Amino acid sequence: MKLFSSAEIRRLEELAGEEGVSLERLMEQAGTAVAVEAEKLLHPLEGKRVAILCGKGNNGGDGFVCARLLWEKGACVRVLLLQGPPQTGLAHQAFLRMPEAVETVCAGHEPERAERMLEESDLIVDAVYGFGFHGELSGEPARFLALANAQNCLKLACDLPSGAECDTGRVSPGAFRADITVTFTGKKPACASYPAKEYCGETVVAQVGIPARLLQEAEASCKRFEIEAEFSAQVLPSPGVQSNKGDLGRLLLVCGSYGMAGACLMAARAALRCGVGLLHLAVEERIYPIVAQAVPEAVFTILPWRSDERACEGLLREALSKATACLLGCGLGELSEQACPPVFRHCRIPLVLDADGLNFLSRHPEWRRECQAPLVLTPHPGEMARLLGKGVREIQADRLAAAGEAAEKFQAVSVLKGAGTVITSPDGRTAVNPTGNPGMAKGGSGDVLAGMVASFAAQGMPLFESAAAGVFLHGRAGDLCAERFSPRAMLPTDLLEALPELFRGD
């Protein structure tokens, strides 16, 4: 599903106006959509107490429409003006159309009465700020949104929760926490990207009158989307009936070190489960006996790092010449200072960097200029912070921007892992992943993902599609494991056993 920015929504409204769809009609439809969802939550509606928090702009106008419709259906409706009287013509008209029986209070003038209304509510509707919010909450809106959050009742947001930034997913402290957000025309980046996604609760998309043709044109040009199940089915390669192992890709893994062989094993097993035809592991001699026993499907190049570093470079160069993609970094540890330079120097095929490969790049960003390989980066927030020279809190506050900055800086497909993993290409395409769960926050999950992405790239999938499909399926496997074992008890190795179920379509 496409994720529309605030500018794209404004442009759609302008184009709709040129075709005779008035803003008044859009407001009426928006308020109606929120009222419909409110009735579903409170059914039966008659006698239920609803407090609607309204701002001074058009989002407040949506709230006034909702108030009128809910009153007409028998609800006890109270409107709290958090910024004084409406300041736009449309909102003022909607305000005047409310029945006199709708109790209205200016929260700044009668705070105790307003507080009492919130405390007595069965449902609180947030119609303070819309998709244009930026910055920090303050004043009466901040105070009463905080009070609303403290109430033990249902909560519904119009378009976006107040305090959430549409385009970034950033939230101001004290932002409204909704159980359901009714967003208009299409999902916004904030509906899909954390931390704002958590404040949206369940997102319901309501069409409010934008002509279908305009919406289709906007969707065609929009570069941001939330991944859906159909995506991976559409982009995964389908082997021909006469395919042989050479047709299904040749993946080289330069991973693992003494004490961290498991990272190499999980990446390797994931790559095989995702269908790569030939798997080649370049590993240091000390872990070869362990890895060879656990991955009998692979062929090996033994790297004598302790005795002949120069020979290792030649071996890696030869291995790269036979591969269709390379994964570098999982469990390399201190070997990254020796293993990364020759791979960067000689690799001309798609290169997936994870773990210690990313840490090497953060220490030596100049090596990106030396590397001619198409690149995929798969950092968690800490690794992304090191790559960009920022703090983790800054990365997490605006994950979309961080992924985009890394894609631009390193001219690479950037995969910022975590809840709502963000995948961004240097050309601006951005995908946000809806799958996965907290049970995947365990060491080794990232190695599985890296092996999956590299496997798809080795099979010839474009890098952005490889990364997005890998992330989505990795999360789906995690969700299956959470159902089977619980998030607490599931293990990264369980993901490997769940992959066949996904590809079978179970």
C-alpha cells in the first residue's frame, strides 16, 4: 500500500478541487468516516458519552462534522476546543452546523469542566492536528492530550494522532495514543513507520471523495509503500523446469571467525532455504571443521589468515570471480580488518554488508569509493548510528530519514532493521515492513536476514526487491515462530525451519 506524504495529500486535494470536489465535501466525508468507526466501537451508540478534542483548523472541522453525526444517532457528545474557536472558514461552517445540544467548552477557559468531560467519556476522538503537524506539542493541546491518554476508555484519531509527524513517523512527547486511526485517502508514512505507528493503533483507510483517477495517478508516482504479501510473490524468481544449480545463483559468504561460527552457519542455512543454487563459504581455517559439518551443501575456500594474508586476497579474488553475489561480515569479528579490504577492492557483483562488514565501513567510509560493487547495507539502529555519526535516539526518532540518508551517503540499498524495518534505495524508493515481532530481537536473527537477502540477490533479483522481499519474509517467518513457540521462547534458528512453510504457502 502506498504511503502518501503531506505534500502529496495537499496536491490531491487541489486537483480534486479543480475537478469540482470541494474541500467542504471532503471534510463532510472525513467526519462521516470517523463517525462510522466510532459507532462500530461503541455499538449500540445511543447514550454513550463521546468527547471530541478539536483544534482550530480543518482537522477540528472534521471533528465538528463527526460530533453532529454522532449526536444525530443518539450519542451524548461533548466538544472540547483546545485552541479556541475555529480559525478556518470551513471549520467555522462545520462548527455552526452542530446542534445546540452538543455541549461545547473552551478548554482554556473552563479547564475543570473540560477535565470532567474527559473523565466521563466512553470514547475520546482526537481532531486537534492533522497531517500538517510538525514540532512539539505545547499549551492547552499538550495538556489535554496528556489527560486524554490517561483515561481508561476507547480512543480514536482523525487522520493522524495529534503530535505525530506525517512524513517522518516522529512523535512529540505526549502525542495522542489511539486505539484506531481513521486516515483519509491513503496511508501516511506515520501510519507505517515507528514510533508513530505505535500511536496510531490500528489504521483504517477511508476514501473521502478524491476521484479514483487522481488517486491512481498519485499511487503510480509515489515511491513509498508498505510491503504487502503480494509483493514477495511478484518479485521472487520462479525456476524454469530445466533449471540447473548454476542457473539459480552462486553466492559467496565471507563470514565467521573463531568464536563466532554460528553467524556464518545461520546466514548460510538461510541462503540455502531461500533457493540459491550454489553456496560457497570462504572461512578461516580454525572454523572450517565446524562449518563444513553443519553445511554439507556448501563448497569451501579455506583462508589462512594467520599465516599468509597475501594468499587470502588471491583466494578471495578467485572466489568472487565465480559468484553472482557476496555476503560479507556476519561474525567476522577482528578479521574484518583483513577480510573487508580485498572484498571491497575486487568485488564487482552485488555485495550485502552486515554486522562486522558494516562496522568496518563505519570505521573506514573511504572504502566505499574504492568499491565498485552494487551495495546493500543491513544495519540495526546502533550500526546505523555509527555509519551516520549520530546517536541511536536520533536514528530511531526519524527512521525514514536515517535510511534515506544512508542510501544517499553510501549509494546503497539501505535496510534499517527493527520494528517497521525501512528499506530505501538511492533512487528514493522506500518500503516499510509490517511483519515481525519482538521475539526476533535476539542475536542471530540478523544473520538469517542477511543470508536471505544475499540469496535473492545471487539469484538475479534487483537489490531493492531482494532486500524488501527478504525483510518481509523474514518477518513472516518470525510471526509463524511466535505463534508456535511464543515470542519469548522462539530462536533465530527456528526461522530457518519456518521458511519452507512460507514458500509452500502454508
